Amino acid sequence: MLVNGKWESAWQPIQASDKKGAFQRQVSSFRNWVTPDGSAGPTGRGGFKAEAGRYHLYVALTCPWASRTLIGRKLKGLEDAISVDVAEPTLTEQGWRFGAYPGATADRVNGATYVHEIYTRADPVHTGRATVPVLWDRESGTIVNNESADILRMLNAGFGRLARHDLDLYPQVLRSRIDAWSERIYPALNNGVYRAGFASTQGAYEEAFNDVFGMLDALEAHLATGGPLMFGSQVTETDIRLFVTLVRFDAAYHGLFKCNLRRIVDYPRLSAFLAAMLAVPGVRETVNIDHIKRGYYSIKALNPNGIVPVGPDLPGLGPVTVASKAA
């Protein structure tokens, strides 16, 4: 992490633990909002007016939180208004790095090598972890926001006439239900898989494990009453927040994070949900299973030998291929 603007030690996946050994996620530190007229949003300060070409997203295709924002950008038709750079999938001793790995890019705005350099450009004495996504403002040379939930909301409503208006990811009529499901899905599943994977005691792991599969069972039952998406056929932010975890589950969380009671392919309704989301124009383009596997399996604390599994064969995401055979 960064301490007073200086990179300290090697990258570690465990951000903090409570007294029971449970994984605790760092709170996002930049919480400003882009708005149509530049007025202040729900948090932070004002001055970030929606303008084409002004804002830039830094993401990693490995990361589910960053992928939320990529999907929001696609669905709201903001590709031409907001540019993107993609970090390499393999985590380094200094965290996320830009480079030439297929599907990644250089930093074409600030010329940084590592994502943590973006943070110190915004705040030379920043203390905290250098996470993605990052929404950068070219005009003021700073980070607008690094909280994926905020960025997804502002992509939906903060860019005014620059965005599509025929798709509302947070419609007024569904807001109470969207908020209620988000409050359930985030701790039990979105963050629950990390609580299981990075638990440092058996008790903390088992608690997280039970939360994960309790939530998957509840979602399977909910989808059986309607579907194929969470609220019928209309895509909302709830679907995006759920999708980014489910699409990584069988490839990474089931094995590496020890969430191995069942796979998503064992749930008929959740499998249908994944298929429906992958069929939404633009969503499939945000999913890179190679980046996902290489990213997660590069976490030395969980996979010290760095061996990346060949499988699994995931429906709708292309065939498994073997690039080379061992001698």
C-alpha cells in the first residue's frame, strides 16, 4: 500500500482482519461525483461537470469491481465520451501494472507504470491501497472517484445528454428493491467470496462460506419466481453487481477461494441469468476469462507456485484451449 505517498512493502491481498480473522475491505477514499452541471453529488465536492473526453477510467479485467464500471459505460453508450486503460492481469510486487499483456494497455493519459502512481498524482501524500476502478479527471488532474458503486451510479445518471436515456439502470420504480438486494448481495456474496478466500481462521472461513452459499440459494429461489434477470427482463445495476461475481465464480472463487460446495453451473436459474446477461449487447466484451484466471491465480498468498488452471469449460465464454504441452 501507499504510506504518505510512498509504496511500502510487497502487495498483499489481505487488507485488514478483525479479531476473528475475518477479511475487512478498505473503504474507498475518493468520493466525488460527475454531474450534468458540475454541482456536488451525494459525497465529496463539486466541479466535475459531465463533458465528453474529460474523464478516463482505469480498470483491470480481472477485477469484478472495475468490471461493473466497464459494463455501465457500455450499456449507457459512453464509450466515446469516457476513455479507458486496462492494467495487466498479473499482480506485481507493486500491485496493478500497465503493460503489453494481450488485452491490457499502457497508461495513455498519465504515463504511469503502476496504478499506485495515479493515486500519488492525485494526492502526493496519499495513504491507502491503490485499487481499481479509478475515474480520472483530465482537466483538474485528479481522481474523481474510486468506488465502483458510485461510478456505476454516475455513469447511469451523471453524464446527462452524453449517455443513453432509453436504459435506466436505477429506475425510480425499482430503487427500493435494488437497494434492498444490494444490501444483501454485497456482504454475503460480492465480498463474501473474498471473506472466504482471505480468511485467516477456520471460523471466519466457515462463516463466509455459509453466507456465500446461503445467498446463492436465495438468488436461485428468487430467479425461479421470474427471471431471467433479477427484476424480469430489465437490466439494472443489481444485475451488473451480481453478474461480475457469478461470471468469476467457477473460474476462480470455487477453487482458489475454497467456495467449493457447488458451482454456478449446478444452479439452473443462476446459469440462465449468466446466459441472459452475456446476451445483453456489450456485456460479453467486458469479460476476459484469461485475465480473470491469471489475475486471481497470481496471488502468491493463495497460489505460491503461480500455476493457472486450464479449465473450467464455461458455457457461453468460449472453449478451453491449451497453449502448450509440458515437455
